[in-house]
Amino acid sequence: AGSGLALVATAEPLAGAAKFFVDLGLGVLYLACFFVVFLAFHAIQVMIALSPSALLDMLLRSFRLSLLGLVGLSSWIHPYLGAALGFGILFISWLIAGWSFRLTVYGSVLSWDFLTGSDGSADPARAPLRAFSQRGLKGVKARSYGRLESSGAGPWFFRYRPWLVLPTRSVPLPPGGMAVLKGAISPLLVRQGALRAQTLMRFPPRFRTREIELAARLGVGEVLEGRIVRGFRAAWQGLKELVVGTPESAVRGAP
């Protein structure tokens, strides 16, 4: 009887410890699932914030609202149907988690520069060359956040940490044919090709209007204007000519 009581007394703390670790594991799993789904829905919010079109903005908002309404409706019809749809959303969110995280960081950095008044405030000659990789940089996921570094006269490298915390990776920029492009949001580093330019990097808005200094720091001899920037300049020039007339018409006294 004494040994039985001893076994019971020993089993109770073990059962309590096991329950604690099970609850802890379930809590961590719940937080991980919440984080993955949150990233996916927040990525939609970032796309809405960066959307250049009111129509696309409306479509994204409608999609997000419809998805949330569908989850509620399916749960009202039957709990198992709601759970199945929820697991489907969780699975898709897990598949795009990396893309969602990179887009979230991208939107956060751009928004921070604009909201804090850092637009165009960085000195390319001194400031760290923070940048986002683009599709033209092979071997790196698009919108990976890192910095451009060089040992001096050697080539430039893009150094970044996947998920911002994993071990550092380094990728060399392709040699030759590079130019700095004036983008509508922020400067771009492109590599000119026979058919079209490949976009390698996008710099944060803190480097906007500092394209010449940026090109000098990178050793790039050419600064180009993007199509959107050229379109804005042409529209502004047309408006000026419409309001005040061209310089030639002003000299000739034309109305």
C-alpha cells in the first residue's frame, strides 16, 4: 500500500509537468499559426497602401472582406466546414509566408521613410546603402532587405539575412552595364541589357533625389529617368506651357 501511495504521489507531479509542456507547445503552435495568417493578411494591407490604382485598391479590399465573410458564413453553416476553410487559409498562408514577410518589411521601411520625413535625407557618401533585392538579382528572393557593401576597389556585394535573423548571405552584383534609375518612389539600380534593363536593387525613399551622389558612391557613370518620372516631367512641362506658354512664345510676345 505504501509503495502504491508513493507511485501516486510521484505520478501527480509528472502528470502536471506533462500537462504544462503540452499546453506550452499548443500555445506556441497557436501563436505560430496566428503569425503566419497575420502576415498573409497584412501583406494585402501593404499592397493596398502601395497600390497606384483606386480600382486595384477596391479589389484588394473586397477580396479581404469577402474572405473573412466566407470564413464566418462557413462556420455558421457547420463548424467542420469553417474549420476546413480555416485550415485551407492557414496552409496557403504558410506557403506564402516568406513572400508575405518580405513584402511586409518592404512596405514598413518605405512607409517609415515617408512618415518620418526621411525622404531624400540620407547622404549616399556616408550612410549605409540599405536596399531591397529585385528580380534581376539572381539567387536572392525578391524584396530581401539588406545592404550593399564593398571592400574598396573590389566588386559590390549584397549582404542580407533571410527572415532578418538567419545567418548572413552574400551575393555579388553582376559586373558592368549598371546605372542608377530615378524611380517615382525611390532610386533603382539596374543593369542595362540588349533588350531591356534588369532591375537589381531598390533603395529606400531616404535616397530619393540623391541619385547622382548614389551613382558616384557605387562607381556608376550613368543616371537614367524611369518611365513614370519621364511621364510626370512631360505632364508638368505640358501644364507649364499651357499656363504660361513656351519660352519661344514668351520671347515673341505670343498670348
